[in-house]
Amino acid sequence: MSGTDGRFDVVLRAPRAVTPTGEAAVCVGVTDGRIAAVVPLAERLDGARVVELADDEVLLPGLVDTHVHVNEPGRTEWEGFATATRAAAAGGVTTILDMPLNSVPPTVDVAALAVKKEAAAGRCWVDVGFWGGAVPGNLADLRPLHEAGVFGFKCFLLDSGVPEFPPLSAAGLEEHLREVATFGGLVIVHAEDPATIAGAPAPSGGRYTDFLRSRPGAAEDRAIATVVAATRRTGARTHVLHLSSADAVPLLRDARAEGLPITVETCPHYLSFTAEEIRDGATAFKCCPPIREAGNRDRLWQALAEGVVDCVVSDHSPCTPEVKRLDVGDFGLAWGGVSSLQLGLAAVWTEARPRGHSLSDVVRWMSERPARLAGLRAKGRLAVGADADLCVFAPDESTTVDGARLEHRHPVTPYAGRRLDGVVRSTWLRGRPVDLRSGPRGRFLTRGAARPPTPPDRCRPRN
């Protein structure tokens, strides 16, 4: 508690809240930015500030999105820390982990990490951590990056789309895994097989079916088999990014049953959209790996329900409208990435509820398990000792997405015009509501830290 009167700094009284043991009516007491008490609502805790949630609101832990491309510095015109973290806050996301590309320089050594932190300083509306990169030639940089606090290392097994972040071969992947295993690190993998894609028709023109044939599910399946085999040989922790092909689920299920240290994510767009509904020329839907057919989507949902897929994160990968080639609608020319950081919670809830899933399920997929993946012990749960990162969510309210009203830098998203269930009414960071009209309060996070670091590592205002 805080102060001489024994009251909490803030008390939130929630008729509905998602706790680690399920949904309950609780009071949450906050002191010094941390959750200090979670007790039954009937206890009516008191505080210097008391917030009574409405009957149609549910208190959730803030979401943790471990797959965000902020693109700053170097491609700040694509997104940037200020706009990305505002979008996160507007969507109930209180922690993001930034990918090592498509910024310039990419985060493949400690010097580049310092450049990125300087670019982010004073611009974070939510807490931000960083992934490092694993690319040919940076084997000696992995341990220093780990010691500098990155949460793990991303690699591609095929062309990343940007020349400054080249892919690893199968042998290079195993070499990097062996190095990372020596210090208990984590390697996260964009798993598509380059030979399979090289043998597929090249993407060209406005037909989505042609683009889909250019990125067959077999490319994912074979690359994931490569990751599983390398994980088995090295013992390193691995994580499969943005699973799109449900045909890979049996292999992953068997790997988990074998006890291999491998985890899996998918994304809201793979759970929301189907190839059959994507219009020709609608390049806002282009992403790699691609959105597949309705039957594939249903099997991804089943894998998520079974726990074969651990978590759901955005893979927010925006660009300018010009790079998305909305002018010509050519899937061969357009950048592959979906802008959705602000919309993930509502998108997943819209599809989860009619399938019989609860908000507790959604919190597990989008908050608890991403935090566990990254080792963020103070994030992702409404529990004593955790940071008071909170989301006040109205699950029964719905809205139609207007890209121009999103906080992302550009109003380009495949969700435009889509009716989504659930509205974020407020987002709280360490016990205080995020006010997008005031200054940012986000902090830098480092691997293994129980709490966000204190200054001078805090996201500090620029001079």
C-alpha cells in the first residue's frame, strides 16, 4: 500500500476481470505501478483513486505483442515508434517487442541496438523490448546482444525482402542455434523453404490465387521440418513465427510430444480471413506466408485450442501506400505485410467467441503466453507483483474499422470496413491510464528483467 492512510494508489473495481484462474469479480489494488492486491469485489478495497468499471466492461491484463515491425530508424516513413506504440495503446497492447528489421541498420550487433534505442527514446507510449537478428556473419555478435538484453534472435530461411537482412542456410541455422544454446538464448524463425518457393510460379499481377500459388504451404512445412530437426540436434530453444500452414501442425504436435523446446505463434489475420474472400488487386491482404483457405483457417483454430499453437501476435508489418502498390493492385510488386497492431484483440475476439472460446482463452493467447515466451515475468497477468498494465475491454460493443481513424502511420489495413466485436475503452500502463493527448511514458525492457529498467535506460525525452 501507499501513504500513511494505508490506502492503495489506485483501486479498480471490476464486476468482470480475467485473472490467471479464470474470470471473476475482483478489486485490483495498485501501488507504485504494481498490482498489490487482487481480492473479491465484495471486499471493496479503497484507494486514493477508485475506478468503477461498468457492467459491460471486462478488466484484462494488457496485451503483449512479441512480433512488431516498427521500422525505425531507416524506414520511419513506413511506421516509427511514436505511431506504432500509440496504435498499440489504442488496441490494449501495453508491451511490444520490436523486430530487428526493417529498420536500417538492422539490429544484428550491439552498435545497431544502440542506434535503435536512440531512435526510440522519448517516443514510446507503451513498454518496448527488442529482438536481435541472426544473419550470416554475425555469430560472434549473438552473445554480446544477449548480454545487452535482447529477447532472442530472429532469422529468415529465405529472402527477407530487404537486402540488409540476408537469410541463413540450413547449415547456418544450425550453427547459430549451437551458439545460442551455449547461453540459453532463443531463436525465432521465419520458416519458409527457399527451394520450394523457387520452384513455384513467380507472383505477378492482381489475382490472389496466383499469389497464393507462389507461396505454397509445402514451403512452410519443409522449413518447419528443418527447424524441428535442428532443434533436436542442438537442444536450442526455437520459436516458429506466424504459422500459416495448418499442414505443419502434426509435425509440430509430435515435436512438442517429444519434448523439444519449440514454440509456435500464429496471427490474427490467419485466424480472421480466408483466401476465398480476398478480392483480386486487394494488396492490403498480402503477407508472407500468405492467408490460406477457409479449411486451413479452421485447422489453425483447432491447433490453437489444443495448445499446439502457443500464442497469437500481430506481425504488424506496415509500409507506405506506395510500397503496398494499391495503385496497381499487383501482388508481385506489393510489400508483404499486414497492418493490424491496434486491431488484434477485437479481431481475435470476433472469431473466437462464435467458436466457443472465452476471454480467458484470448488473454492466454495474447497476453500470458507471449509474456512467457519472452520471459517477461512482470507482464501478461492480473496477479500480485505484476506490473499494473491493464486493458478495459467492452466485449459486446462492436465497431466498423475505419483505417483513417487508426493510430498507425498509414490508413492501410485489410480490416478496413470489417465489423469487429469488442472495443478497448482504456489502456493502463503501470497503474496509470495512457492518455494519447499527453506525453509518452513507455520504458525499454530487457531480457530477464523482473520490472522495466529504471533511468537512464528508461525511454527518456529528447532534448
